[in-house]
Amino acid sequence: RHQDHTRTMMYARQSVLRHGRQSIHAFSSLNLSPGGSSSGGTTTSVAAVGATLLCAASALILTSHNTTTALEEGEYQFQKRPEQKYPSPEATIKHPKESHNADFNDPPPRPDLPTFSLEDVAEHNDESSMWFTFRGGVYDMTFFINGHPGGTPRLLMAAGQDLEPYWEVYRQHLRGHVTQWMEKYRIGNLSPEDAKKAADFQFGDMYETDPMRDPNNLGCTVKPWCGEPRIDLLTRDYITPNELFYVRNHLAVPDIEPEDYELVIKGKGIKKHKFTLEDLKSKFPKHEVVTTLQCAGNRREDMHDDDHKIFIAPHWVVGAMSTAKWGGVKIRDVLKYCGLDVDGMALGTNNPSDIKHVQFEGYDTDETGLCYGGSIPIDKAVDGLGDAIFAFEMNGEPLPRDHGYPVRAIAPGHAGARQCKWLHKVILSDKESQKSWQQKSYRGFAPDITFEGDLADWPPPRLDQAPIVQEMPVQSLVCNPPQNSLLGMKGATDITVKGVAWSGGGRKVERVDVSIDGGKTWTAAELYKPVEQRRNHHWAWTQFSKTLPLPEDVRKRLEKGEQVSLDITSKAMNSDFNVQPERMEPYWNARGVCINHWYHVRTQLDPNREKETVKHDNSEIEFANTPTGGKFEQPWGQHGWTTDPKHQSDPRAHVEPEAEHY
């Protein structure tokens, strides 16, 4: 019954989501229990609610059909994906440790444990007791009720059931370390017959309407899509093309028609207002800002090795940083229209104690109806020079769906997670957002705090020692020569290094030093930044380049016809004289955030190839981007999407027509 209940809810929700309607929140308020059993408050039987939801979904499908007809008549057309600008990345291989015959996700035999029936497991499906099954094992994960990075509702959605169908959609769980950790909480087994029966259902896929992406936007996870550009392309353009700009989706991408869009502004000290997209464009002056966005967890894979494990997705490799020119309206202008004394607050003459934060909530929701959210401090929103905007343009075009169409928040200098896409609600409050993405996911813990020992049983005792990420540290990346490249050096006596550097909080990149001997010797690079930005408002990155003479010993070896390996790296210094650390160990953290140690690029010089020709070393490429040093410490398999032999199908084999809406 519980499985039927979940499937009914899932398919009804997806019918709503698939057609861009967000009335799903009304469904989320219903208190549902399998079979209509009481769980406190008003209850509704699954059959009755299922019928209601399916009827509602059918009505919405009809509405969508009528809208589609109007679109075909030219009323409004979604964007199409731009033509591919750069050649696709080369084919990749598997990690030496990885094999598609691997069984590292299979639970080991445990004849010492009792055997439970499916009926036994199904009874443990709420906050008081959560059991799960996976490939014949039975696990009591009740303690984990608040520890799941994806939130409690998703755990409850799957409680009392088998995880295999859910992990067919969310394959990032299948890199091995998650199932190994779960073994500590195994309490029993299923019979072989029940193990097969338990996994015999299909979990609906809410990502079938997600847009199609450029091949050079490399998926670290597919569902939700978290894609980073090939970093060797980042120095080709100062402004990152829209289709290459990194994408961090926490949930499925809404398909919202502009005439249906509504932005709700409410909370302390203001009168509630609702704005359409046309209202924003017509009532307020347009403002543009060039800013770099970086995900708080960029380079997370660097922190995942034999000794340290990261239990949060995505495991960005290196490229979750991009730059665009955003167009929209200043947040302070809209808040002023709603009655907030933004000038007094910005000048410090009016300091209301009950307005400390601006909470954002998006139209994107998970399978249970929970929407994404985060917040920024109020001072950022009201600052006349802070450039915080409600953006509806990206590089002169309407926002692509992956980047928040029709409207998103842009808070220059802050981590990408705080700049909510598909923005639906703005709430002035004395508290930060209480969403898990604000309170749990992006905190900087001390190096001795681990997921396994401290964070799984949330909350840990000292959250005061783990600040929530807002502004990020100084960062630089060598982009060219590419990682793991064979570089033609026939007759060459020098080498050119190029890359990008950025610092959060508007701090200026004052200098970037580069090294071709792994950091033994350094020299300053030339800096390029074609946009003028004022002190402490350097929102956009700086590109750097330097042509360095080859050391004498390297030249002599090349003259003999030998290939020579170089270890190229960089370190940036910002206007506060903060410099990137050499290693990650002093600041390793269990959430994998604010990662900025030196990024090392391994390249091979070949004196027999024509100068400036570049060939990738295909013997070691698992992904078109790689962690520092040019290799993955753990089997990558697209962060679990291709590591498990039972989950090898194309995750986008079936897409809905809305996937063509870029």
C-alpha cells in the first residue's frame, strides 16, 4: 500500500510539474497516510487523494495542451539551445579500479542476521521508525531522520521500501562509499524472493522535462543536473557563453510560461506585493552587472579520497565557476516600492531588529513538494552599490531555463547557492532561511568533523563552529595547457600558461603567481579584466596569462628528443592579501565547501610534435575535467552514474517535449 501511495503521489506531482504549474504546494499541505490510516490531524485516503490529484493533473494537461496550441500560433516561443560553439570533449575511459563487473554496492552475506518479511519492513515508514531495503539487506536508518543532505521529506518518501528504484534516478548514491557506510546500520535480510519483489516497482522520473545541454557542459550528476564547463574553454571568452555556464540544479527544472510567472514579496516591515514579469520590467529601472558565480562546493572531488569521504552531491571536479552579464532590476528598488526604508537601512540610520535576512524560495520542488530556498543578509539587498538584482536576462538574452527562467536572484560576491533560481517568494525575516540547503548543506566544519561520526546524526553539537557559506575565498585555476595534455614543443623555448582567478565578497584579484615546477619557483602573470569595477565590488573574475622560458634542464632534455613532464600551478592573492593555501588538509571539511588550494595541472612536453599542438592523454582521462594533479583518487564513473552494473541505461533515454525548451 505504501508503494502504491508513493507512486500515485509521484505521478500526480510529475504531471503537474511537467506542465509548468506549481499548484503542487496545495497538494503538499494534505496529511496523507497509506490506506487512510490516521497520523494526526486531518487525513485523506490515498485512493481519494490519488483520484483528485490525477483529475487535477489531467485538467492541467488539457490546459497545457491549449497553451501549446497558442505557442504554436506565435504567442510566445521558448528559446532553443544555441549552436554548439566548441568541439565536443574526447571520449573517456574508466578508472583503473572501476569495473562494470564490480559488486562493491552489493551488501555482503550476513547469515547471522534475522530475515524480515516485506510486511515487517513496510510498517517502519515514519519519523518514529524508518527501515529501508537494498539488494536483500534491511537497514534501520531512523537516527538519520535529520541527517540526509537531501532533506527529511525524501527519506520519508522512501521509508519502508526498497532503495534500488529510487537510486535508478539518483545514481550518485552508487559510488560505493554510501552503501559501505549503510552496512553499519544493517539489521537483517530479506529472502531472495522478497528481495526481488521489493525492488519491482518504478519510481517516477521528474527530470524528463529538463532541458538538453551542450556536450561541453559536463554532467557531474544528471539528476539533478549539475554540469561544469570544460575548463580549457574558460579562457576562450571573458564572458562565459550561456550554454557553457556551469549549472547547479538542486531539483528538477520548472517549465514556466512568462504570463504565469508571479513574484511574491512579503515579510517584516513591508506590505505584501505580487509582481508579474511584465511588472518587474515596466515598474523599475533596468540594471546590469557583470559577475562571476561559483558553487560553494566547487572542486569537491579533491576532498574525496581513500582517507576522507564526502557524502554530499555533486562532487564537482573543478569547473563550477563562470561569468555572465546579468540584467534585471535592483532588489532594493523593489523592496523600496513595497515600503521598506532601504536608504535608512543602507546608511545605518534605521536598523530594525526584526529584519536581518532576505529569504528566497524557488518554483522548483522535489517529489514531496518541498521547494528550494536560501537567504542573504539584508545589508546586501539594500546596499545601493551592492548590485543585488532580480535578473531576467543573461548575456543579453532571456534567462535559459537552467539558469532560472523567468527570474532569479543575483547577489554578486556571494556563493551560487544563495542566488535562487526560478524565484517565487522573497521574505524579509529576522532569521536566515530554514531550508536544509541553508542550514545543513553549505557549512564549513572543522577538519576533525566527519559525516560518518558527526553529521549523519544531525545536528552536531557545535554548529556555532561551522559558519554558513555566503562569501567565498580567493581562487585561481590553470586552464591552459589542459590537464593531461601532450603539448607540441618542436623548437620551442617557452610555454604559455592561462587561467582564471576570482575572490568572493567583491575583493579584487591583485596578483596571480604561476609556477611550472609544482610551486618551487613562482612569477607573476599578466592580468586581464575588461570591465571596470569599484573597490570591494570586483564581482567579475580576472583572467591571467604568462609566457615563461623553459628551464635549461628542460630545454636540454627536449633537445635530446625526450618528453618532459611539467607540474603547472597558480596561486592568487586578493586585495585583503589573502593567498590560496598549498594543500587541502588544514581546511578539509566534511561538506566539501570553499575549496581553494593550489590546482595542479599535469602536462607532457613532446619535442617531436609541432609547437602549440595539443593532444589529450587518453590513457588516463575519465572525464574532460579532472581534479588537481590530473587523476581521480576514487573511481569516478560520472559520480556514480556509470559505476554500477545494474544501472547502465542512458539516464536521458526518455525525455518529454518540454526538454527542447532551452
